[in-house]
Amino acid sequence: MRTPQFQLPLHRLFPRYFHPRRPLFSPIGIDKPSINTQIRTIKSIGKTQGRLIILVQAQDGQVIVVESSQDRLSSSLFAHRSVRIFFVAGYKLLQDIDTKHYEVVVISPRNYFVFTPLLASTSVGTLEFRCITEPVRRYLSNVKFYQAYADSVDWLTNTIHCTSNLERKRDKFAIEFDNLVIAVGANSNTFGIPGVGDHALFLKDISDARRIRQRVIECFEHASQPGVTDEEIFGALHFVVVGGGPTGIEFSAELHDFIVEDMARLYPQLMAKTRMTVYDVAPEILGSFDVGLREYAAKKFTRKGIRIKTKRRVLEVKERTLVIKGEKEVSYGLLVWATGLSDNPFTRAVGDRIMKDQSAKRLLTDHYLQVLDKDTGAPIENVYALGDCATIKDYDLPATAQVANQKAVYLRKLINKLGRDPLAEVKPFKFFNMGR
């Protein structure tokens, strides 16, 4: 029997964009003696431009897929847009990187790339989890990979201090670099609101999608138990999303489709007591998009019974209740937090040397994607940053996959060109808006 298409891996789903030309697993593993060597020179590793380290840490990709359907809410929201597929910084940068002139090393706490916008689909079963992941080692011929967290950088010795993400030992090691690319992404922004980290669910990794799927089923099972009061049922079947941006809206649409198409067949007696609400502090949802799309999404949600409550400020998240300014506590069964991005521990750690933007969340670079010195404002030679963790000074661009994709392609070409000729003339990065 032929495997259904939605269960195929990404290189089978999108053959135009995925070209797996290398084996799934590389024979190169962690070689402790080599990474702890005290004496290392460019000549000793046999590469004319030394060691290039690429740090990939948080979110790594975005794929926008618009499927044709007459009644699926998640599909129809963006049905009038043309279909484009974008990839991210770390993933796109690794493709066709020059391994002839550089000793390329990739450091990441996970050994796979995740295409985060499709997490909403996996959380409700539209796609299987393995459909939105790609092994890092698939593209690592002649490239070393270490599954570890990058903790800090010693700028005097050009050394990165890392902590292994394997088993429970959490071994620490250090590795020197001649060229460094920072593409560590960003974390979810909780704004310091009490209880968010303890009680809310996020949508950043496969593990998050699994927890969401499990929690949705638990809510319906709990409401089906004998002796449960109507108040408890209404609370358990209230699905809340905080954040009216693209992630929150897309997930809300996917969850709605899952409830009305799948869960309704299993729990028909509970459909009348099921509610969905989207909270956002902004005046409108999808504030970064054009007015037409904002109004279209709002009308679709209202028609489908999804309540949109804007200008609401969350003060605290408790277990199964949400505290909102000026309102009484709201009971919920599932709370998904999708309110934007914040810096991660590594970008905070390098903030003592690298200049940041006004929000102190993203690293600042010049137009050649080189990070800027915090004290002098001058570019730090051979240290680059891109993706959600960085922005160009006086040329601020949104933290979208389209921007990350173009920066990664530009930086890969720049690195490869300088590898062949260190004195080659290069042009600054320029973003070409291909639409949303």
C-alpha cells in the first residue's frame, strides 16, 4: 500500500526545494581530543581560511504552505495569496557552504531542523511530526556537527564554550574559531508575566506540538468523565490563544478545524460547550499585515465562532485560570502562548561585546551582516549574525523567514567568495520584498 503523502518526509513532499544528495548520518562524530587541542593553526587543519563555526540554536525554519480547500479555515485565511516556500538562516546557510577553504563546524542542541509554522499542523494531526523535520547531518558532508549548547564566547582567544546536550552528563568543552556565524534564533517572549512559563504551552519545537495534542485530547476526556459539573466542562473546553500574530492566528485556525472536523465525530455531545478565544494586547490581530488581510481573518474567525478579544492585557497565568486586567478570571483547558520573540541565553551572554538594538533583544550588524562592537561601533571581523537573533543597524527588517532566507543566501555567497579570494569586493546586503 502506498504511504499517504502527508506522512512522507519533506524531501518527498517538496522535491523542488529539497535535494538530499548525502547520506542521512555522517560518520563524523564528536572527537574530544580534536576539539580540546591546545595548539591549532590554520595550516594544521589544512584549510586556507581556518575554522568556520555556525551556531544554530533555537528556531530554524519557516515553510508557508497554502492548500486548496473549500471549507478549511486555516487554508482559506491565506487562500488569495500566492504560494511561496522559504527556509531559514541555519538551514539555508549550510547548503553548498564552502568546505574546501573552511573547516566547517555546526553547533546545535538538536540534531534536526524544524519548520516551525507547520508545528500548528502537527499539533492537531494534519501532519505527522517527522514530516516537518530534517536531520542536520543530511547536509553535512565534510562538515562536523556537535550536539551542544553554545554558552559564551571568549573574545580574547576566539573560543566558544559549549555544554553537551547528550544524556545527563552535560559535559563542557571549548572550541576555537577563525570565523563565526551566529544563527541561534529567539525564544518566546513571556514579558515577565507570572505563571506563563509554568502553565502556558508554546509552539517552538516538536515537543511543544506533542504536548498540545495530548492536552487537547485530555480536555475532551476530562469533560466526558462522570460527575463533572457544567462549570468544569465549560472551563476544560475553553481553548485560549494569547497572541494575535501569524503564529497565534494560524494555530487557532488549525485547532478550530481539528475540533469541528475530527473531535466533533468523537465527542458530538460536547460541541455545544466548546469555545475558542484569541486574546491580544494590540487593537487588531495580524497588526504587521495589510488591512485587507486583517479584516478578512477577523471576519472568518467571527463567522466560525472564534472570539477575538483585543486590547486585553494578561496580568497573570494560573493553573487553569487566566487573569486579565479589568476582567474577572477566565477558566481555560488549554492555553497556547504566541506573543512574539525574545532573546535567548546565548545572545544575552555575548551582549557584553556585541551591540544590540533598542529593545536589547537582537544583535546589531552592519550591511555585510558583521556584528558591531558594543564600545566602538565598528564591525567585529569574521563574526556574523542573521536570523531572528539579529538585525541590521539603521535597516531594521521584520523577523520573518523571508528575511532570514535572503540573509542566509547572501552570507553563504559572501563566505564562499571570501574563501576563494579574501580581497574580493563584496556588495552589502539588500532585502527584496517578495510579498507576504
